[in-house]
Amino acid sequence: MSDKGKRGVFTLAFREKRWKFRAGMTVRDAMVKAGISPEGVLPVRDGKLITDDTIVSPGDEIRLVSVISGG
């Protein structure tokens, strides 16, 4: 069965790592549970930037992109 077929689960992906969490939490809560600093990444769903207070739905895949700053 594919990940999208699993009821109530979404995937959080950062670099080469992936985590599975129950849907219904915010992206920020998932990042904290995975041990990722919310200040250092930007969440993306379906190629679009989302906010970290977005509630995640079953079957979603949230990709985290590192924030790069410089001057």
C-alpha cells in the first residue's frame, strides 16, 4: 500500500531523512518532534511554500528546504 493510502499519516522529509506522523498537527509541531529547528527551514507542499502553522492532512508530503542567508 502506498503512503498516500495510509489513513491519517503524512510524511515529513528533510535532506535524506523521512518521518511519518499522524495528520492533524501543524508543520511546526512535526518539525519539533523530528528535532528540526523551525527557524532554519521552509516547508513546501506540492511545490508551494506553506507556513509552519499549516495543519497537515493525511497523505501530504511536506518537504523542508534549508534557509540560506548571506550578505
